[in-house]
Amino acid sequence: MNYSYKKRKTADYLLMVLVFGLIAFGLIMIYSVSKYLSLQITNQASDKYYLVRQLVSLGIGVIVWAVFQAIDYKFWHKYTGTMLWITIVLLASVFLFRTGNGSRWINLFGLGFQPSEFAKLSMIIYLSGWLSSKKKSGDINDSFVPFLLFVGGVSLMMLIQKDLGTLSVILIIAASIFFAAGAKLQNLAIGGSLGVFLVWLAIKIEPYRMQRLTAFFNPNSGSLSTSYHIRNALIAIGSGGLWGLGFGQSRQKYLYLPEAQTDSIFPIIAEELGFLRASAVIIVYGLIAYRGYSIARRAPDDFSQLMAVGITTWIIWQTFVNLGAMMALLPLTGVPLPFISYGGTSLIAFLAAIGILLNISKQTVD
């Protein structure tokens, strides 16, 4: 892109307020949701176990965010090739340092984190740098086969890790960047068909996923254990009605709803605050999507545009997958709700991504 307009000198403050508003709200809800479990874990010593750990992660995340938003986005373009290897190493590290069989977490020096969360960001930077150079040279569609090989390799590692939720997010992020780079519709159709095949394969090789899919299409067809999670999520949402039971008054958080402070936090929000106020959270995500894609539309070059598209799509698609699963609009899968769910790795990775997006926003053109 060649622009002659004057660039902005300030970041998108509205986007920043929206993101940190969600984080603050998430801290409040994590405390409410996890009080009972915290008391159990600490032998009645504290009801703030999860809140304190999330605050520590937030402290690290804010430092990461401050650094990333201060670094000129062009810096990342210099290390496109390095980001490819970082993505591969991060995803492969699970097989070397995993904390247990089938675990998606690794433990280094006593610290646990989920490499796939950081791999999403490194993948976005790599694909944006590589495809922007292809777009500039005019041979974007000649890169279709290498693109499929890369995405296929990443998908294979996610299949081995048995992480269908992250696989779906990665596929959509990659497709959005390839589409924004100017891919032909037939190439996207082929890629989409292969993506559907990968998801089908992931379901086929794990019997519990097929049970979840069956329970999704017919909740009454399987055993109670098969649909236990989604039944309790829907009970929580339904119990809240329009205005909710009141802050801290959830009944489902008392170990009825699995992963209540992480993947399943939205049903508790709806139960305590009601669906009308819970809908306001969805509206905030919509505003983040609008600001993110607006930054992409006004980005100063192809590289920053593709990064902005990839980061925004990552946030919004992961939100859609989480909310869709909790409201029985999608088959149940485990991905955290961005900025709100408990989880230090996810929060830090998203804040790093927002830092890059804000740096791009400083240099957008009108």
C-alpha cells in the first residue's frame, strides 16, 4: 500500500479501554466464581487463590503489553523466518516437557504455561510477513500449496495434542490472513474443505468427541455424563433469566459446572447478572472486533494489515467458539473466553497481541 496521508500519533484508546474493561470485569467474576473452589484448595485459608494467581499473570501481561505496544510493528517483519521456527518449537515443546499424559501444558523451572497460546501469535506474525511479501510480488496464489503444508503441519501437531478447540481457532486465523492477502475463492474453498476434513478426523479418532457431537445434535440421546457439561451450562444461563440471581449468588459454580472459572465462566456470568447484562459483554467483543478491523482497514502497509486481521480474528473467533459451545450453538470444546477466563498464559498472549495492534493503530492512515 502506498499512502500519502498523515499518520496518527496516538494509539486507539477506545480499544485499550474496552480490553482492560473486560479484564477488570473478568477479575471480579473470577473471584465470584472461584471462591468455593479456592477455599477447598487452600483448606479454608483463602477464597482468593485463583484471583491472586490471575492478578500475578495480569502484572506480567501488562509489562508485556507495554513493551509490545512500544515496539514499532516493523520490527516483527525482520524476524518473519524466526517466527516460523518459534511456532514449530512452541508446539513441539509439549511433547518434550508436558506435565502429564495428553497435557497441553509444559513445566519449565517450576512455571507452567500453554505453548499453543503463544504459538497463535507467532504464527500470525509469520503468516503476515510471508504472505505480505507474496502479495507485493503478485504471486499470492502460487503460495497456496506451501500455505497448506504449513497449516497442515501445525494442525497435525494440534491433533496429536488432542486440542480440537485450538485447532479450529488456528485454522480460522490462517484462513482469514490468507483471504485478506488476496487468495482466490477456489483456493479458499479447497482449504476450507481440508479444514473440515481435519476437524472430522479429530472427531473420528477420539470417541469422546463423537459422543460430544452426538450430544450436541441430540442432547437426550446419550448418557447423562456425555451431556453433563452442556446441560449444567444451559441450566446456569436459564436460571439467570433476564436480570440474574445477583452477584455471587450462582448455584452452578458449586462444582456443578466443570471449569467454571476458565472455559465455562460465561454461563456463571449469565446466571448471576442475567442475560441482558451478559449480552453487554458480547457487545463489548463486537466493539473490539469493529476497532480491530478498522485498524486493519487503515493500516499503513500489507504486513500490518494482515497482522491486524489475524489478531482481531483470533480474539473474535475464540470468543465465538467459547460462547457458542456454552450456549449449545456449537459442539462443546475447551477454549478460554478472551480477557475474562482464568488463565495466565492466555491473558499474557492476548495482551501481547493487543500491544502489537495498538502500535499499528498509532500509525494508521485516514
